[in-house]
Amino acid sequence: MRLIGPLSIALSFALMRLQVEPFATFFYLFAWFGLIFTFDQLIRAHAGHSLIAHCQMGGSALLLFWSAVCWFFFELINFRLDNWYYVFVTDQPALRLLGTFLAFATVFPGIFWIEHYLHLRGICTDARWRPLRFSSRGLYLLQLLGVLSLALPLIWPHYFFPLIWGALILLIAPINYRYGLDGYLRQLERGDYGQTLRLLLAGLITGLCWEFFNFWARAKWIYTVPFCDELKLFEMPVAGFLGFPPFAVECASVYRLLVWHRLAPAFGAYRKQKPQPASTNIRAALIIAALLSALGVDYYMERWTITSVTPRVERIEFLDKETLALLHRHDIHHLTQLEGWQAHTLWPMLQKELKAQQYADLQRIAALYLHQGIGVDYGNWLIQSDIISLSELATHSPVQILKKMANAKPGEPLPSQAKVDVWIRRADHTP
């Protein structure tokens, strides 16, 4: 049982690199659920029980559901921040929606399972320091800072976007304190810094895993974070990793509140529940409202945050029929098949069977459309705008590109300037 998780990660990685579906598109999901199961078995080995089994099927479904809902909140904020976008997601709407929910559902178990395992291994269990005191006035001051940390990024996202990764701590932790929940404010009040430090560490570990799996995935996110794009680890600017530790504390604060209201399963450090639960109808209404809100955010994500879908070659407007027929004859249906390990054998084969100009055109189109997830729709639009190659893209400013695209398709919604800026900056560094 302990080997199932690591073996599933290794197998899904190998199949992803070989472009085998559904692993190529959904590698992130296979890898993350494999990692969660791995930690669950490590917990079982140390504690004698599995957290998944403890939560049972219904409880686990609620935990996954609230994990997805929580991340959809940050997707809503990202409509304003424009700090990341998604590329090459599946072009099948129902499957895309399912994949999105499942991907976001890994957030809570990823953080909490890792923190729980660190606790079992004795990490920071004796971390004690000077106790802090929180007055009623101080709690309201923390919440005021939380409001500012939420408002400033929405008003001036270019400068204050990092504050969003601590806003929910400041807003929700005082609520948990007033309920008497053993959240991080109560823990700091008695000088116990253990779980807070473990959560910060779990957030960093989880963030490294998120970014590592994302780096290799076909369907992935790309960052457009201002100021710090040059120095990166995987897809994430190195400075961006500072956001993962406080984000883990945010998730814990949210989850304690959910457990208190009996909306999510109790386990580990998240056990205290309201003595008199709300009626089943009220809890069902809250779950339905959360689901509808998440679906609403997902609807607009498809229009604003998702930049490209499966890049099917037949949708490329600038491939001649002979080249397209050859690609289909060799079972090449997606442009993404022309990158990765298979590319070393496919490109020489295509070079032998295509005319020199056809081969050069295919190389140019593939490089442009695959660059930073530009995809088929924006790729076709760029070529219509006389931006026919990566080298041509790199010679323009974002304003010039957007002006050309607007002239080519008047009235069509343009990509954000942050995305175009990433396209140009990284095209300038592409060999």
C-alpha cells in the first residue's frame, strides 16, 4: 500500500512524457492525488490509521469540495490581480470543469496531510516562545488590517498583490479566537508556536510540489507576477514562494471555521465543533450557495483566465492541406505532440517528408503557438495581425501587439496586457 502513491506518481510522469492521454493533459491531477495518498500511507504507518479512512467517503468529499471552493475565491481575486493564467486545458467543457474542481480539491488535503505528518514526526512540537496577548481591540485591529490587505490589492493590484496571501488570516483568525477555537492566535497566546511553524513549512513544501508538478504538466498555469519574473524556479518567480507559507495558515484558518460549523470533517488539529449544529437545510443551502458561486467563477475563468485549450492542428488557419494531411497520417493531432521527448524523432521525420518551406512554416507556427501557452486562437490572431513568428513578437511592445490585434479583429476581447508582456519578455529569451 505504501508504494501505490509513489508508483502512481512515477507511472503518470512517464506516461505524461510519452504524451499518453489522459496523463499528458491531466498529469497534475494524477501526481497530486498520488502524493496525497503517499502521505496518507505515511500517516497510517506512524499513527496506525489513515486520515482518508478517518474522514470516510462523505467527509472526504466535503473536504475536497471546500478545498475547491476556497481556491475559487482566489481565482475570483485573480480576475483583478491578473497574476496567473491557464494554458492547454482540455477543450471538452464537461471534462475541463471536472478537472478544474479536482485540481483545486487537492489544496486542503495537500497542506493538511503534510502538516499532520510533520507533527507525527515531531517537527516543531516543542517550539515555544514568549506568549502573546490579544485584546478585543487588538482583534478588531487585525481584522481592519485584513480588510486593507484585501482592499489594497483590488484597488492597486500592480503594487499590493502580495497582501492577498495574508488577508484571510487577519480576517478569519480573530473570528476563530472569539469562538474559542484553538487556532493560531490561541496557540500564540499560550506561547505554542508549533503548529503555526509546521503550517508555514507545510505550505512551502506544498508550494514546491505544486510548482514542480505544474512545470511538467501540459495543462498548467503561467505567472504574470509584476517585478520579479526574471529569476524563476519552475514556473514560479522565486520571490513568489514566500506566499505559500502564509497561504497554508489561511487555509487552516478557513478550515477551522468550516469544522466549527460542522460543514467539514473533523480530524487532527481541526476538531472543535459547534455544540448545537445548524439544521440540515441551512448547511445544505450553504453548500449549494458555495457550489453556485464556484461555478460562476469557473464560467468567467473560461473567458478571462484560461488562455488556450488543446491545440488541435486542424484548427490552425495557416497550415496548408498537404502539411495537415501529413500530420494526421503520422497520428499528430495536437501541436503539443511536437515538443518533449517525442519531438526528437518526429521533427526529423517531418523534415524528410515536407518541402523546405512547409517544414520552416510548421516550425515557426509551432514555436509561436506553443510559446507560453499562446495556443491556436491567439496564435491565429497574432498571425492575422502580421506577428508571424517569435522573433517578430519579441520586437514589439505590448501596446503595439494589442493595437495590431485590435485592428485585425475589431470588437474581439483582447488578451490582458500582462499576458502579452510575458509573451514578449520570454520570446526575447527564447533561442
